Amino acid sequence: MDFDSDFLKKFHNPENKKNHTEQNKKNIDTDKNKMLINEFNIDLGEHLLHPLPDKDYFISCYKKCFELIYGVREKKAKKFNEQNIKSLEDLSNDIKYSGFVKNLFKILDDGFHEIKKIFGRRFSSSHKMAFLLLSFFKKEDLLFLDIETMTLFPETQIITIGCGFFQNNNFKTIHLTALNEEGEYEILNEFKKLLETKKAFVTFNGKSFDVPFIDMRMSYYNIENNLNIYHNFDLLFFTKKAFKGLQKSFTLKEIDKNILKKYRKNDISGDDVFYYYNKYKITKNMNFLKPIINHNKEDILSIALLLHKLISVWCKN
Amino acid sequence: MKNIETLLNKLKKENFYKNQIKEIIKIPDKKPEFDTNINFSKNTLKYLKGLKIENLYIHQAEAIKYIRDGKNTVITTPTASGKTLIFNIAILEELEKNFGVKGLFIYPAKALANDQLNGLNQMKKLSGIEFTAGIYDGDTPSDKKKYLRENADIILTNPYELHQILSYHSKWKKFFKNLKYVVLDEAHRYRGIFGSNVAFVLRRLKRILKYYNSNPLFILSTASLANPLEFAEKLTGEKFICVENSGSPSGIKYLCLWDASQLPEKSVHTQTKDILLYTTKNSFQTLAFTTSRRLAELIRMWANKEEKNIEILSYRAGYEPSIRREIEKKLKEGIIKGLVSTNALELGIDIGQLDVIIISGYPGTISSFWQQAGRAGRKMQPSLIFFLPYEDAMQKYLIKNPEILLNKKFENAIISLENKNILSGHLLCSISELPAIDKNIFSDIDTSEILNIVIDKGLVKKTSHGFIYTGSERPQNIVSLDNAGGKNIKIKIDGKLLEEISITRAYREAHSGSIYLYNGETYFIKELDLNEGIAHAEKKDVDYFTEPLKNEEVKITNIIKSKKFKSFELFFGNVSVTEYYKGFKAKKYGEVIFYEDLQMPPLHFNTQSVWVKLDDEIKENIEKLKLDFDGALHAAEHALIALSPLFAMCDPNDLGGLSYPVYEDGSPFIFLYDAYEGGIGLSEKLYDIFYNLLSETIEMVKKCECESGCPSCVYAHNCGNNNNPIDKAGAVVLMEKMK
Ligand SMILES: [Zn+2]
Ligand SMILES: [Zn+2]
């Protein structure tokens, strides 16, 4: 049968239609490098000095948080305050609540995982208490994560995995970029190594996008992972809550402009990532990767600065 | 005691009766046959007892024994013969034995899944065996989905959802690893383009299951078919055993064949209303099936106008379960005397049984016919089925040859695994779900050639981790289960998508000015914009329908096989087709009400065809008898096409045909072809059964009482040559000489 392969064109993004096949074939087999690694040391200036919320602050907030009690919502919590009941301890002799309170203190003693569990049951993911879980971590435990992909769907490939972290009082970013189809496997494995010394993610919309995307791609290649044990501080939720009413669209770019007052120079839009990557694939000219990596770096920086901003808004005791 | 024979005799005295009854066939009752030798666990017995079932019918027991033996089983017993009980017992026995086993139940329609879930929950209550069952589809909220993936023992879903979730298999690991049964209910729905797509979705599923070392059993139920084993094996790629002898009982059924053309001044729809009013007035609860929602509404309206004291309702797709319960309740209590419905009611939805069924217009397949007829007969009581065919060669032939209807194993359900658009689309989906190590992605299909093509197009790349998907679109979003790839047209209402259909179908059904039928509703196509790929539609209640007129050209590109007959040679192979759409007719109750020209570029596609090359002497022989050879050939082509859907279940529009008195090599040719890019396997089946098709077609034309051809024999609705030349007598001689 004559196969009308026109149908197959649909599986390429329109950007990708021109000259794809011929150009591709010429170059790809000559690739020796599968992966590009870029590292940047970044001067965050004064922001670096800003500490994460400390444990005592967390405990004091926890003890004041009546909403942890089953059946108590905002309204009821306000009532307690009006009745001069200031902390959970004040309820420890109350017939109705003493059992709950006792249990809440036990949970506090049991540590992070139990606390996380009860937060999951009692709070939405944007609650300030969920943010304050940061106090269980050191700066060095955090991995700031942002990825660039071909499409929004994890059936297609990752182009760049960007990571940021604190190291010896410096902020550093690493960008792992796949140089060819073999490269995605390599960057995923490299990323896995980076994860080993870290304990939690800081992302922007990473709960629904970046982390599940990486998870899917690792599963695709049968790379074992334990991504689900890493706590994910998804700043999207906290930002929406903290800056409610300030703006309509919560994209990193908008947040840069309006909240962080950070101005990006020569940055491409996320939608252009695919265009530049495709240019690179056709020409093998590394210069086409620069805008992607720069964009990725800007995003990670914004996440780091946003974390700092949220700390300054939510942790001024 | 209501007596059906009296009812029929009295009917003949009504003033709307003008000898329309062609024949009344009495189908004898059938006593139940039980299997008393099969043993069950205490819990299963509790379940059966709760259902007030003492013994299983022989087919239920037979199927359960096969399943216990680990055999893939296809059950082809009639509607309402208790097939669900087989699936339920099978999974119950597993759940009882092995904690953690899973079952995947796949249904073609939502309403079915809802009803089955109720049945499963009832099983839980009655048996005392704990398990979790839930529906996982596009409407399931995401937290419920997560819960079901992690906790459900039985998941009910549909092929569309399965197509979307396979790439997330790592989240389904626990479910897939422990999957014991895959149940495909109403599997005959998975035929044609949809079925061919589903066949690949199932192969993708199997590929993932293999990755998780899981090898479940397949249990299928289908309507009666000529080819249940072939069909089940093509659909799933597994070997099957078939259970077809039903032990379920049925009361006496009277099949009344009604030829509405005996009373030309009343349309078949008005006569449907007459019968409906007559039977309901005589206290026989009646359900009338029509072919569109509009007709259902019209018939109900006419009936309500004429008889204000009889409650007659209409029913359509998409009713909520609560409304269905309400209708069922009112039917049971006898408040509703009559119901007019589209085939929305056909698909396994339980509204109880009725005394009389009126089938107004052939529902397209014999299995649908019996599914509709199966609504008749409560508790072994005698029941009556009226069949009123429309003016159409195949429909009229059925009341002249009811043995075709009665031979329920006449039809073949057809699936193609060879359509390269469908294959390549699912191949890309599958590789995006798991890298491939071998060039043959699906164990029973050679995919190496198509894999090379997609590699060449840059969509797949060979890496040290296997073949991986490198396209830049999510393939599951590109591949639609209702299409055979190729160019699609989106039917939109005020910019909102109604349906996406292939361009070939759009040329026939969604051209500018056409009336497009969707879910029993009628839509007017304002404009078909081929450049944008959009047909702009608006909802419009009309009582006419449209038929395009076209001419064709066929070129043979490749012969796959051939066989020699007495005076012709039969071929199966690939052809390229060009169709020229000249205009369309609008028809109301069989009469042309207007005609409009169409300006459309010709439609090209490559497809599969079965064709006849006649020996040259035939022409001389026909002409010696002073018959018109060109007209005879043309008439034979029309008649053969008209009867083909009886053998290969499909819409009449799924097949095209063309005859050449003198083809390229000088001989006369008749082509029948799949009317879709790539083909969907119809022609190949027609090649296999061509001799039977020829015999039935001769009978059909001979038995037609018309003098020189009519829409009930050799006239085709969509003939671009306006049925000219046509020689009916010549066609009979021609085809008899072929035999
Ligand atoms: Zn006729
Ligand atoms: Zn014709």
C-alpha cells in the first residue's frame, strides 16, 4: 500500500517541519557529546544572608495554630483568640479539646513526617504553616528546580534540567542540557546524582509540572527514583496566597516584574525554548542553546528570590 | 391474558391497514437449560442466592469453567442472557482466592459502566467479599483517580480513557502488575475504524503489561457474529475459546414484517405512529425505535396529538440515571404505555422488558436489530416485534428474506490491523509509553517497515536505551480513536467542537448544505472550509436529510491476491480512488425536495478494494439477449454494494463502488472499495465471502417486484449518474452467468 505519510507530519510541532529530516541525519551520528553541563556562581547579594525560618519560630506558630484541631476552621480559631485562649496549651485541660491537643503535641515530637501528614489533612497547600516547614531544613538541603521541555506533555522529552543550591554561602546553578536523543537519559542520571545530597525541592508549579515530568521521564527509561520522598516547596501556592489581589497572572515573569522588581535582560519566552532547541538540532550550533540556558537560569534565580521574599513577608516575628 | 394473535388479527381491521403485513414469523419459545454440576464457594453461593439464582445457565457455567482453566473466552449469547454474571463471578472467585488481584472492565459507553458498577457493588454486599470498584474516565475527579489507581480492585473504564492513561503506567504499576482479567463488554462495538484503533490500544496495553510481567486473561462478550473467534483474536491478539450456546429462556416471539409501501399516501413514520397508538390503546406496552432523535420527537408528538389519554414519551441519549430510573419505574407501573426512542436505548441499558417493539428503519446491523428486538418479552411472556424497513435495497430485502435476520450468525465484525495511518499512530503512542527494544513493537504484527518510516521522519530514534519517541507533539493527542489518521475535519458549532471526522466522511456527510446527524440530533452544515479543516454547523431541527452525488475513478496500484471463478476473476488489492462530488439531494420521506450543486475539489485517497474482472464473452451474451450491458453492469454494482454491509458490518457510506464497461485493459470491471484512507478491512472480508454476496444479491434483485429497477433493488441514492444507465433484468442475467 502507498502510505500517505502526510499524517506523520502532525507529530512534529509546526516549528519543526522545515528541513527536519535531512539536516538531522547529517549531524546526529557525529555527536560525541550527549550532554551539556553549565554552571554559574551567582551573587545574590544581601539575599544570601537571609536565613530560613528557625525551629523555635515554627514551634511557636504551631502552638498558636488552632486550625490543626479537627473541626476547627478560621472562624472558630478567631473565637479562641477572643476568649483569650492564645495557644494549644491553653486548651490542654479543656474536656472537648484536650485529647486533640495531646495528640498534636505528640505529632510535634514525632517530627517532620507526622507533621507533614497532619498538615496535608488540615491545610491547603498554600497555608503559611506548610511554608514554615522550611524550618526543618538547612539552606544546603534545598534544591531549586526548573525544567525546559519540548511540550507540556511528559510523553515528549526534557531539554534542560536546571538546579540551584547554596554551597559554602554561595548560590550556584547547574543546567543539564540534552544535546541529542541520547542526552535525556544522561541528564536524568546526572540529576539523580545531584539529588543525593539534597532533601527538598523548591519549585514554582513544580508539584504539578516539573517533578511529575521528571518522574515520568525517569520511569520511561526505567531509571529508579525516589522523587516522591523529597518535600516540594511549591512557591506558586504560597505566592498566590501571600500576594493575593496583587496580580492576576502568576507566571514567573509577571512575578519578577511586580513582586521581585527583577528585570530580565534579553530573556526569551518559555514558548521560544522549543524554537531555539530545534534551531540547535538542525545546525548543531551551541549558540542556539544559550538563550535556553539563560532563560532557565533566570527562572531559577526568580524562584530563589521569591523564596527570600516570602520569608521576609511571612516570617517577621 | 393478552393475546398477540388476537391483537394482530384485529389490527387488520383498522383503517390504516392496507395489507402491509408481508409475513408474521413465529419464533418458538425456549426453555431454560441449566448446568447443575458446577460448584461454587460459599461466598459465591451467597451472591447467587442474593440474586435469587439457583442454577446457572449452561453458557454461564461453560464460560466460567473455561475461565477457571485460564482460557481467553468470548461469549456470544443474546442480549439479557446474563453475561455480566459471568464476568462478576470470574473476578469474585479470583478476589476470594488471591488478595490483591485486579480486574479491568472496559465498556464502549458510559451508561453501561454506570450500570455495571451498581452490579459490582451489589455483588460486594451479597457475597461479603470486600473489594473496591470504581469508574475511571474523563469525568472522574483527579483525587478520585489517584485513589482508584492505588486502591481499586476493579476499574471500569472506556477505550478513550485507556488511550490517554497508558503513558502514566508507572502510576498504575500496582494495578497492572496484579491484573488478572481484562473484560471487554459489548465488544462487537469495537469494529471498523473505532475497533481497529481499539485493537491497537489493547496491544499497547499488553505491551505495558508484559513490561510488568503481567499476563491477564481476556473475557469478551459480543453480539452474535459470523466470526467471533477471528474477531476476538484480531481485537486482542490472543487465542480464544467461544461460548455460543445459550441456556437462557425466551418466550414466543412474533416477528411481523411490515411493508409500508403498500400504503403510499402515508409515510413509514406515520405508520409507525399508527401501530404505536394501536398497540398501546390495546394495553400492550410498546417501545418504538427510530433512526433519529427528530423522528422520535415527531412520532411522539403526532401520537400525543391524536390520543391525549395515552401517555407516550420519547427517550434520547444522555439521560441521567435518575431519569432512566424514573422512566423504568413508570414503565413497570404501567403509567407509560409507549416510548419512542433512538438507538440510545439499545446499548445494554436496563429499562425492563416490553410487550411490543417497533423497529422503524433498519438499525444498520443484524446485531443491533436483535438488540432492539431483545427489549421485547417480559418473563417468558409472548411478545411482538414489528419491523418497518425504509425504502432501501438492503432494508426491503430483509423483509423478503427474513431468514437472514433470523440467522444471527450472518454478520462479520471487521477490524483492520493493516491500515498504516492507524498503525503508525499507535506505534508512536506505544514507543512514547515505553522505549522499544525490538523492531516488532506488537508481538503479533510486523512493524519493522513502519518503524523505519517513522525513524526516517525523525519521530523515533534508535538509542542505547532502545527506540525512543522524539516527536514534538504528544502522540496520544494526535491519534483519535474515531479516525483513521489522514486529514480530519472539525465540525464546530459557534467555534465549539462537536466532533472530528475524517475528510472522506466530511465529503459525504458534512459538505456545505448537508444535514449532519450526531447522536440522533440534526445539524445544518453552513460551510465546509477545507483549507481551515472546519465544517461550520448549527443545530437545526429538520425533517429532511441529504445525500451527495458523486462520480469516481479507481486505479489499481497493487494486486495482493486473486482467485478464478467460472466467468470472472476476483481480486483483492490496493487502489487509488478519486471521488468527484457534484452536488447533493435533499430528501423528505423518500422524496427529493431539492437539489443543489457542490463546488469541491476532487477527493483522493489510497485504499483497499475487491474487484471483479469479467470475461469478455459475458458482454456478448448479454447483448445477444437484447439487454443493455452497461446498464446491467451498473445495476449489478449498485446491488452488490447495497448488500455488502449485511456481510461486513459497516455503514453503507463505509464502502464505495464503481463499474467500468471497459476498463484500462479492455475488460469490464466492478470495484468495491473501503471508503477510507488506508482501508479498514471491509474489502478483504468481501473478497473472502464474495460468492455468498453474489448469491444473495441475485436473490435480492430477482425478488424485487418492481419492473425495471427501484431504490429497493438496483437504484443507489448517491449515484452520480442518476442511476443511468440501469438494466435490472440485465443485472440478473449478468450475475447468474457469473455464478
Ligand atoms: Zn426494485
Ligand atoms: Zn451508479
